[in-house]
Amino acid sequence: MDYIKWIVLGIAVLMYVFVILFQSKKVWFTTIAALLVIVTGMILPGSIFPLPQALKTGTHFYALTHSVFGIINWNVILIYLGSMIIAALFLYSKVPARIADGIINKSSNPGIAIVLILAMTGIISIFVENVATVLVMAPIALALSKKLNMNPTYFMIGLAVMSNLEGTATLVGDPPSMIFAAYAGYNFNDFFIHNNTLSIFFIIQTGLLVGCIYFYFFFAKYRNEKIQVESTKVISWVPFIILLVMIFGLAGVSFIPGEFAYTSGLYVFALGLIAVLWYIFSQKKNMKETAELIKGLDWETIFFLLGIFVVVGAIQEVGLLEDFAEFLAGICGGSKILGFIIILLVSVAISGFVDNVPYIIAMLPVAGSLAQAMEMNKELYMFALLIGSCLGGNLTPFGASANVVSMGILKKEGYPMKFSGWLKVAVPFTILTTGAAALLLYFLWG
């Protein structure tokens, strides 16, 4: 390994260490790491980011800027930003709360209602960011818990883990899925069927089914009475319509041959802008209220992604990922099943403690290269990585942002979360759902 690999590796390792130790300041550390990578590239021209031939006659700064700008996946950024806006207004419309009220009133008993609300949480999370999903469903869970004289702790844990589970299912569900799609060249429809084979969406639904059965027995004691709640008044159905337009539009874009690289991102972002205009003019919101809506979006994740893209891009450019792929291939010894198990279990374990975004950005090329070296479907290892890194976040109370939000809500309501309490629910859930999804994945793609 030459010295430039050591420099990039050192920057990346320090970044990861500080991100793990100081989660609240993670954007600072990824930004600093990205700047260090860029400065190194300026001091040592061509050492990290190759200079395009057409730009070698121009200034080095311009060439470097072009290279750095190119490794940031702007399609992912635009999709995430647009979908966040639509999700925020979908929650504002109170349509999800209205649907949940209907579920409660039509359920034969509270136990069934709890399971259906958890399933609905997962379904909403397919298209809405996980934290936002938990925030909109939390009041419903708390209200039902109060009517049942039930401690809401386990119900709130259920909201978090179900949203994390289903956020993996589609291209717009969660950043890791967007990153996977960008790397693998997947469009919206590929998450359902790819190469005439059931894809990640259906694999994740296996986990949803197992998760619902798990919670059905977990909340078995609440099956003895009927509860009615007053239906929430919907503010407007327009955000729901925009959400549907986004979903079906992304499906339609998938059929465009040779589509522009940023088609999906620009489409979702444009719908987000339309939603904001609706909010301003139809709902008669002033600039202050609109600014509050925009300010409340998850900007931290956007800037976190920008820094990660630069650092991981540098890791890939200097050849560190190829080195790691060769190392894993040596451990696997050519065994397809052993490689599958290692990638899955390591991803679950790491994502229980580390943010899965930088992990999956770094590991996708490794999983893909390893699968190609072993002459098999790259989806087997890349899907294992995606499932393990997303579902592994359910393991601990700090493994995913939705988990942290659930803990914060519980603490505010006077039910502080114990680490052991989280493990009691989440560890069996993670093992069962990950195991079920992994079995179907191996059966389909192995």
C-alpha cells in the first residue's frame, strides 16, 4: 500500500471514530474529513482524484473541483430533498392519522389494532422518511396506550423498528436504498422486479410479515376489549395525491430508455417545489411559516451525505476498496454461502452501533467486487449488505435515528427507555426479520 492510501485511510478511520463517539457532531467531522481529502488532492495533484484529460490544460483547482463535484451523487441528494418536503406536507395534511383512526375503529380488538398500526407505520415508511413516520404515528400510539392503561414503551419501539424495516423496500424509502440504487444502476421498478426475479421489495415484505406475527403474540394480552376513537379531520388530500404522483411517476420514469442521469432526482425535487407552492398559496402560509417548514427538514443528513460521498469517493479512487474485497475473498475461500453469512452478520452488527449511510457507501463496491470475483449474482451480496445494514439498525436504541426519536418521545412522556428494555423487543425482532428476509434472498438470488 503506497503512502497516499495510508493518508486517505487515516482520514477515513478518524472520521468514522469521531462520528461514532460524537453522533451529535457527525456533520462537522464528515465535512472536515471531506475538506482534508480535497486539500490533499490539491497538494498532491492527481494522487486521489484523477484529472480528466480534457481538463489538464486548465487550472488544477478547476479540474479538482470538477472531479469532487462528480463523485457526489446529486440524484440521491435531489430525491432525498424532494421526498422530505412531500413527506413533511403529507404529515401536515393529517391523512396518516385519519387512516390510523379508521384502523383502530374497525379492528376487532386493541391487540389487532396495535399490530395493524405497526404495519401501517412500515407501509408509510416505504415512501416517507423513517423519523417523520415515527413522529406522525407516535401521537396515535400514545393515545391508544393511554386508553388501554398500557406502558407505551414497547409500542414506541415497535414504531421505530417497523419504520426502519420498511424504509429499505423502495428507492425513496431511506438514504441507504437511494445510495444502493445509484451504485447498482437500479430504477424505481427494479426494487420490485429485476432480471425477471423478485427484488428487494418482496424480500423485505417477508420481514414485515414475520414482524407482524411477532408483535401479534407480543401484544396478545390486549385482545379482550373494543375501543373507539374520534376520527382525525383531514386538512387536505393534496399532499397525498402529490405522494402518489411521485410514486407512479418514478415508476414511469423507470421505463424511459437511456434516461438522463438526474431524471428521477429532478422529478422528485420539482414535485417538492410544487408541494411548497401549494402550501404557500392554497394554505395561505406566510414566509415565516414556510421557512419553518423548510428549516424543519433533515438538513443534517443532506450535508452528512455530501461529506461521506467525498471521503468514500477518495477511498474508492485510491484502490482501498479493491484491497478490502481481496481480503474478504481470502477469508471466504470461494464459499458463496460463507461470504453471504459474513456480509449479512457483519452488516447487522456494525449497523447496530454505527450510522449505516457511510458504511453502505463504503461497502457496496466491496460487496459487488467480491461477488464478481466469485462469478455469481452481485445482487446476492449487495442485497445482503442492504438488508443487514438497514435491519441491523434496529438492534440498539442508538442504531438508527428513528430509534433515538422514539426514546426522546418516551422520555418526554415520562417513560425513560432502558437499554435492556430496548433489547427485549428489538433483538428477537431483528433476528427474526433479518433471518426471514435473508432466507428468501438466498433462495431467489443464491
